[in-house]
Amino acid sequence: MRHTRRPSRQNDPSGLRRKVLDAAFNLFQARGYNGTSMQELMKATALSGGAMHHHFPSKQSLVLAVFKERVAPAVRETWIEPVRAAASLGAGVQAVFDTIIAGLEERETVSGCPLNNLALELSLADLESRQAAAGIFREWQEALSERVRDTRGGKELTKSARGDIAAFIVSSYSGAMTLAKAEQSAKPLRSAAQTLKRWLQSRELDK
Amino acid sequence: MRHTRRPSRQNDPSGLRRKVLDAAFNLFQARGYNGTSMQELMKATALSGGAMHHHFPSKQSLVLAVFKERVAPAVRETWIEPVRAAASLGAGVQAVFDTIIAGLEERETVSGCPLNNLALELSLADLESRQAAAGIFREWQEALSERVRDTRGGKELTKSARGDIAAFIVSSYSGAMTLAKAEQSAKPLRSAAQTLKRWLQSRELDK
């Protein structure tokens, strides 16, 4: 049986939903999923328990929506689209690192990659969160893998070998961001960008 | 002023302390720091609130002891000592990956690297935890950097360039472990081990 519940008095339901997702994305990023209570989210958004429950009946439903509607778009905007639009894989990867490093240097704190943060915190605790994280990691790696195929060194590689290159780019970036968060410094990302650049060149995977 | 407090009736205080540290290390690894309550820890160790408080007056003091007495030794045992004992950097890195991959394949779940897990969860929330994590990452990188110097390609590198190599090994491992946790599979680590091996060889950093 399906219930289609429509609250009779709600001015801007999709606006409220967006507001909750934005607040949850920011609070999860700053304090983690388990470090953020639904009470804090209600306070941050000035929503009643009933209104919150209407949009997100559980904290799990909220974090799944955050993965789908905030984390995945952030990975697309930060990584996938710039790499697709770049002249080459090498140029794309460098442009992404440059943008992220410039952003970190502008801000005071390094909050880390939202996908990595939530993936590490929730992969064991919640199957659906883990699957959501794994799906975004997959999409990210597939986009990189496609660009590997366009390079001199990449066009003769098997699909599996191209996937290894893509996974290595994602891994070295993710790990460098963890170091950057622990050191509260962009230095590990600058170092990783240089090393990745030279590695891609040496395997003719840069263009 | 220093107080040396000795509880008059405690059968095995250092044994109890170890028991709490072991339980905390395991629960933090399975559920995260914020996902584990002091009540759960008391239950897991059958300790009273008073006994727990005697050893660890706060949850922060407990996690700092976990960093120092469990996470740092784990990184030394898993990474630093095998890399120091190996015939070469390349052999050491491969041996570490082989051991970790074999361990993951034996167990049912991929819990991830305890240092990365706690570092990502706590680096923004607690300055002392962040410093503890950063210190362990530093020790790990320094040990790798020393072995970089022993290689054909590494002996002419500057200290800073050797540090970049060490940071890249730590980053690519850490990120691959995050992918492994999200996928609940050892595959990203096998892939990273292969790619790292070939990269170290290409720069004559393997031996």
C-alpha cells in the first residue's frame, strides 16, 4: 500500500529539502555523520521535528540523499567535468589539483574530501551508505579511465589496465587529501600533484 | 604539583588499562570514534564508570592513548618495521602490501587503516587527535624516506624529493585502502601494489 502524503500547509517543500541537505552536507563534512545529531540539524535549519521527519524519516535516509544529491554532484563538479573538458588527462588532473589547492589556500581549514570522509566513516556501519560511496568512486574512476584511453600510452592498454591507472589517480589524490587534513596544509596535495604529473608523463598517459 | 595516585584496591590496573585500550581500538575501528559511546566501552570491558574514569578521565584522553599505544604501534608493525627490515624499498613495499592483502582476504570485512579512519574522523574536531595522527603519518613517511635514500634512483634526490616519494607511497596506499573499504574488496590494494611496483622500478627507487 502506498501513501501519498501531502502536507496541507507547506510553503516551499523543495526549498526546505534543499536547506536540510545543504546543512547536513556541511555539518557531516565538519563533524562527521555520527558527530552530528538530528537535533543539531533541526536547529541549524530551524525545522520542526515533524517537518524534518516529513522530508527525511531517518538519519540514514538523509545521508543517502546527501550522497546522491550533494556528494556525487560535488565529485562531478570538482573532478569529472574538468577532466572531461580538459585537453588531455594530464592537463585535466593538474587543473583539478590546482583548483583544489587554490581553494584550500583560500580557506582556513582543510575539511577533506566529502566522499572519502563519509565513505570511511560509514562503509562498515551501513550497507546502503557503502554502496552509495562505492558507486560514486566507480563513476569517478570510469570518467578517468575514459580519458586514459585518449592518451598515447593509454590507447593500447586493456580496459583493466586503464582502470588500474584511474584507481591509482583516485587513490593517490584521496590519500593526499587525508594527509592534508591531518597536517591542515595543502602541501601533501602539491606534492602529490607533482609526483602524479611526472608519473603520467613517464608512461605517456598525460596526453 | 604532581599527584601520584595509587588506587588501594585494584588487582591488575595495567591489565585493565590494556583491556580498555584494546576494546576502544577495536570499537573505534568498527564503528568510529563518534559511533562508540563510553557506555558501550564500559559494557565491552565490564568496567564500572569509576574504574573507566580512573584510567581515562575523558573520551579524548582515551583516543589519544589509542593513537599512541595502539595506532602508532600498528603502523610500526605493519609498515615501518617490514620496510626497514626489507632488502630494498621496493621489496619492503611489496611485502607490506602482500601481508595486508593476505590479511584482508582471510577476514570477511575490510575495516580500513586505523590511522586513516581516526585521522579523517577527528582531524577537524580535536586538535590533539589531529596532532597525534599527523605525528604518526610523519614517522611513517620518514621511515620510507630513509629507505628511498638507499635506492639507486633515490640517493641523488634531495631530502625534499625523497619526502615527496614517501608521501606518495603513503597517499596511494591510504587512498587504495579507502577504496577497498568502500568496495569491501582487496582489489584496489592489489591494483595499487602493481602500479606502485612499476612506478618505483621506472624511477629506480625499487632497489
